[in-house]
Amino acid sequence: MQMVLLTALGVGGATVIGAIIGFAFKNISHKFADIVMAFAADVMLSAAVLGLIVPSVEFGGKYGLIITVLGIFTGAVALNLVDKLVPHLHKLAGADLEPHQSSRLSKVLLFVTAIAIHNLPEGIAAGVGFGSGNTTQALVIAGGIALQNIPEGMVIIAPMLSAGVKPRKTFLLASLTGLIEILGTLIGYFAVSIASAILPFALAFAGGTMLYVISDEMIPETHAHGSQRGATYALLAGFCIMLITDTLLG
């Protein structure tokens, strides 16, 4: 349990770290952010497949493959429904702010709310990973999510400051999005601990949400600002590092 708590704090704290970087370097280039995001995308992709989806098939027994496929699509559809209600990074981060302060503030708060809502299933994925009993893989999953949270925390800061939000409140709002992820991690862990029978489906569901985020948001975002070549190599680097890690620790 102590490891889960530390992991939850680490996953949520990564957003805070990103926010601090956002304050320190308000004009971080898209190229740098895209490379970090692409690297995180493949770490998350490998973690989703090796740490969530493959164990889901193994724990599901006779019907493991069916349960896993259903879980993956259920997770993706659930996040798709959330997307329809609240747009995420690639839909709001580059939006032109209205000249009126109130309109700008409304857009920025919607942007922050979108990040917070999307952080909940990511946190659940980190928590569910511990249900497989493979602590190493669970930590890799959480590490991939945490790595993705750093640039996400970075991009929250500048829009809020430009909309007139005070620095202290800006930092508190950015931190709140990280707290949501801590809550999600604990929900995922306790859910599979209380009802181990749902573990195969929960693992696949979490994997499906991660695959959806990677394909729908992270990879398109990394290719949207002319830095696709660097982002592609960063993605390949992430894959190779995960492959080496899994081979050495497997």
C-alpha cells in the first residue's frame, strides 16, 4: 500500500513539476514539448500493452481474449464520450483567446477542467496496474503517465497567466489537476483489490483508455507544430528503452 501511495503522489506530482517548469520557462518551444510528449507517448504505449493488456489476457483464463477486447473498447469508448463533453489539449491549447478578459478566462478554465477530467482515467490506469501483482510493470505504467504529465503541466501555466489569473491561483489550479490523478490511482487500486474478479476487465479497460489518449491526443499533438521528425525519433527512443527495460527485468 505504501508503494501505491508513493506512486500516486509521484504521478500527481509530475503535473506540479511541469507547472513549476511552466513558471520558470514561460516560452518553452513547441519542438521541445513535442519531443517530450512523443517520448512519453511510446512509454505509455509500451506500458499499456505489456503491463495492462497482456496481463489481462493471462488473468482472464479461458475467456481472457474476449474479456480483454471488450475491456479495451469499453475503455476507449468511455474516454471518447468524455471527449465529446469536454475538449482536451489539442482542441483548446491552440485556441485563440478572445480579447475580453471574461471570455479568455472562461476558455482557460474549460481547458484546465478538461485536463483534470482526463487525468482521472489515467490515474485509474496507474492504480489498476498494481492489481496484476507485477510491481515493476505497475511502476513503469505510472512512470509513463507521470512523464506525460510534465509537459501537460507546463502548458497549463501560460494561458492562465495571460487570462489574468494570479500566479498563486494558477499554481493551485495546476496542482488540482494532479490531485485528480492521485484520486484516480487510489480508486483503481482499491477497485481491483476489493473485487479481484474484475481484474482482467479492469486491466484491459485501463489499457484501452491509455491507447485512446495516445492515438487521439498525444501523437497528433506532437505532429501539429512542424516537429514531427524529432517527435518520431523520440517515440522510437521511448519504445527501445521500454523494450530493453522489459527484457532486462522480465
